[in-house]
Amino acid sequence: MTNKITIFLLGALAFVWALKNMSEKEPVNEIIIDGVPVSKGPCISATNELYGRSVDSLKVCDCMIAKFYELIKDDSLHLQLFKEKGIHQLEGAANDSLILLYRNCALENLIDTTVKLHLSHELRIKFKQKLQEKFDSFTPRKNLNTESLCDCVIDSLNDNITVKEYLADDYLEIDKVKIIVNACAAKTMK
């Protein structure tokens, strides 16, 4: 009887050990860049929020974190922030480069071209700022309210264009987007 209990306990321990080892083999949620461990968690979360199932967020973040490091590695302040926080906000032309890197990493890892872009409230605000800057830079008409134009365009685009269309070189040149912009411009004339 003691042998049966011993065998049962050894079998139970082996089973628990096997389960533990299987769960430990899940992919690690960090990447090592030049000896610096960087969590992929925030990047994956942001990528999933923006692009949903249209991209492989793990691959996007592997790509993005490595390229971000290349962008900032010669700047001691940003390198220190990278070591502490990982990817972080940049300013001016460097931020434009960061946005382009993110776009390129997403395009390289696009897995479903039919997913529609859905902007959360927070993302709508950020998108509106960028869109308004773009419209303000080439809108010579004084009778056009660019804030209302942006609201109309964002409302019309949300859940109406695919992530692939959004990631296009210049999404404002896509026929569907041009139609939306022109219709919104007509609605928002002062």
C-alpha cells in the first residue's frame, strides 16, 4: 500500500512538474536590445488597441523596439529613457520618424487586410490633432472650419476604412478618403 501511495505521489509530482514546464515555455514578453531588456507589453497593448487583429502585434513590437533603439541609440537622454521605459514619446522630426517606423513595422506584419480601423476616444483625439495640422497646412480657404472638417472626417472614416488603407503612404489620396473629405468639406463650410 505504501508503494502505491509513493508511486501515486511521484506521478502527481511529475504531472505538476510537466504542467509547470509547459507554462514556462510561453513566449517571453520582453526583447533584449543591446543588452537592455525591454518589455513588449506596452507596445503590444497599444498595437492591439489601434490595429486589432489586422497585424501580428508581437512581430510589430519586435520590429518597432529594435528600430526605435536604432533611432535613439546616439542620444544619451533618450537612451536612458529607453533603458527605463522602453519606447517613449519623441519630439519634432524624431517623432515623425518614430511614426513612420511604427507604420512600416505594422505594414510588414499585416495579416488581415479586411479589418476596419476603429479609433477609441483617446486615439480619435490624437488622430484629430494630426489631421488638423495636415488640413491647416494646405487649406487656403478662410471659410472652411478645419476643426469641424476633422470631426466629420474622423466620424466618417471610423469603422469605414481598413487598416491597410489607413497605413497607405498618403491615406488622403485614397479615393474613398477623398470622397469623405470632399463631402465633409462641403458640410463644414462657414
